[in-house]
Amino acid sequence: AVAATLREAGLTVYTPPEDWLLKADCLGQQVDLIFELAHEPVTTALLDRARDLSVDSVLMPVLSPTDLLRGLLAAFSEHHCDFGAVLPIARTLREKIDWEALRRDCGDDPMPAAFFFILERLEIIPAAGPPATASKEGPR
């Protein structure tokens, strides 16, 4: 629907090999329209959490640090697991990331868990506490 709307507006739209974006030419500039992050749709809620920041003198919505790292971690797989590319991002943004929410969202996924372990060992983030358990007091 987006591609058709852009074409109706007179823009040239390209479908690149990546299945998570469209490209369009607008006033001589190529524009990337990203509609998925790690096979999850870009939602209104995700964009609502973005902050408008000036990037090269252009005001644009920028993902929250937590959402950015969530997308990067979700892209890890046993075939693509380049922690070295994501480590400097996590280190730079460590004070701005909601680590508790990120760990909760990643659940038991092995790749994010391995990444969190590396961050803990490098003392970039504190070790996660033990999982919360219900109190099981027996009869007295």
C-alpha cells in the first residue's frame, strides 16, 4: 500500500533484495523506508517512543536506545552473531538503555542471553539478579 501511494505521488519506488525495506527517489535523493526490524513490523507504538532529534540539521524521529538495541539483538541468529558490531553501541548507550525491560523482552533467547553475559563479564552492565520466585512458606 505504501509503495502504491508513493508511486501515485510521482515517486520512483524500488524493491531491493532486502525484504524489510523499500527505496524511493524523492527530489533526487534516495529514501529508505524501513518497515521491519528483525522481522517485527515497525509499529505506531515503536515510533511513538522515538524522539525527534536533529540529525545533520534535519529533525527526524530517532529510536529510543532500548528499542535500537532490542532490534539489533533480535537480528542475531546462529548464522549471524556479530557481537563485535553491537558491543560498542551497547557500551556507548549503556546509561540510556532500560536493561531490565530489554532482558524481559528478550526472554530466554540464547543469542541475547550470550550478549548480556559478555556485557556483564566486561562490567558494562550489572549482572542480572536471580529470577523472582513466589514465596513458598510452609505451615508453621
